[in-house]
Amino acid sequence: MMDFVLNKALLGLSKEFGFSKFVNVKIIKFKDLKTSKETLVIVEVDNKNLRKIFESNNVDIVLGLEKLEDKDSLHHKNSGLNQVLCNLAKKNKISVGFNFNDVLSGLEEGKLIGRMMQNVRLCKKYKVNMVLGSFAKTKYDLRLKKDLEVFGKLIGIDKLGNTKVFKLKEFSDIKVV
């Protein structure tokens, strides 16, 4: 299993935390998507461009769906994901990402975890690939492999498909060990 980090200095610590590999990534906004030269494109969503992000063929992972809405509805959670977006994600081979760092630094962890659970249910139903990562900026944000696996099981992810991201889009320059 591999993890995603936001700092190149953390790449050497992968074995200490039980991962086979750390992948250094950069999270971009939708407006910077066209100018991005990243091999693995991770986009943080916003309300204005939500549908456009899922319709794009250039996006690999979508993050931050749980943080879109402030309040939940009376009858359902506003988790940021619905059946239309799930079908678009499946069609365009986009993975839905869950950022463990958001849970660590969030103020309303219960609401965030509940929305993540809702998104996992939708992703399972529509067979969308899910990715769970620490997205650590410092070494204090890193978590052990077992910690992320247990958190994944808590929100409903049976098997983490972090390496499947590279198989969905055919990358020629990235090899998964």
C-alpha cells in the first residue's frame, strides 16, 4: 500500500510507517487544471465547478467533497457526492479521495466522518474507485499504515485501492511497486 504526501522531504520515511511507497503530490484548484503539468492530478473541489471537475478527463483524484456544504439537510447528509457525479466519475475514471488530514485538523470530526461514510456508500454502489491518504504536510501529520487501514474500515472501505489510481489512467512514467 502507498500513501500520498504533500512534502518531498517525507518521501524517505515510507518504510518507517509501514508503507511500500510515498507519492509526492500537489493538490490544485480547478482554475489551475489546464496549466498543471502534474502526472497525478488531484483537484480540491468547489461548489461552482463541481460538475465540470467530474466531466473532465484530466482529473485523477477528487478531494474535499465532504467540506462543500456547511449544514446538512433534515433528511439526508450533504456529503457533496450524488449518483450523477458517481456515474461521471466511473465514466471518466476519476477516484474519490478521502483526506485523513482533514479529520485530524477539523473542528467537527463527527460530521466529517459521517459525510465520508455517506460518500463511501455511494462509491460502493456505483463502483467508483476510492483513495484514502494522509496527505501529510509535516512528519507529525503522518500516520501508520495500520491506522489508515483501520480508519478506512471505520468509514466503510473494505479494501484500499490506492494503487488502482495508476491503473485507471495509463501512466507510462509511474511504476507501482
